Amino acid sequence: MRVLTEAEAYDEGRFPETSRVKRRLRETEEGRKDMGSVIEEIRAECIAEGIETGRAEGKAEGRLEALGRLVRDGLVSVQDAAASAGVDADEIRRTLAAEG
């Protein structure tokens, strides 16, 4: 990123093609549009990744809550719930404690 933001980031004489591309991206309307498109693509990918991560975390949290209710209702043991969720028994106990 420094190459694009700082004029002295490298020797223009040694890197003429990079200098040309840098000037086009920074100094022309077309270049700014290209950079804007790239930034929007990256932004969309980050949002999609964040949504996917959030879904996975939500599913895991929901699974722990459901198993915690089954333990609290006496239908499943703490050890069985932990094995089903792939966590240790203390995680199930913390979930129960958090629910009150």
C-alpha cells in the first residue's frame, strides 16, 4: 500500500512500469474507477466472510444453548451434551450458568 500512497516508496527510474501504473491509478479518472471497483470487490468479500463466520458462530452458540436446556431439563447428561457439541463439560456448565 505504501507504494501507492507515498511517492518516495521506491525508485521510479528502476521501476518505470510500476510508476506508470501507479500514476494511472492515482491521477486518472479511469484509474480511480478501477481502484474503486477493486476496493468494492474486497469489501464485498469481507462482508460475505463476516456473514459466514457469524452464521457459524451463531449455529455453535445455538447448539450449546439447546444442549444446555436438555441438560437443565434432565434429558441429557452434561457429559453427553459436551460430547455431542464437541466441547468439554465445563463449556456446557458455563452455558447453563450464563442462562441463569
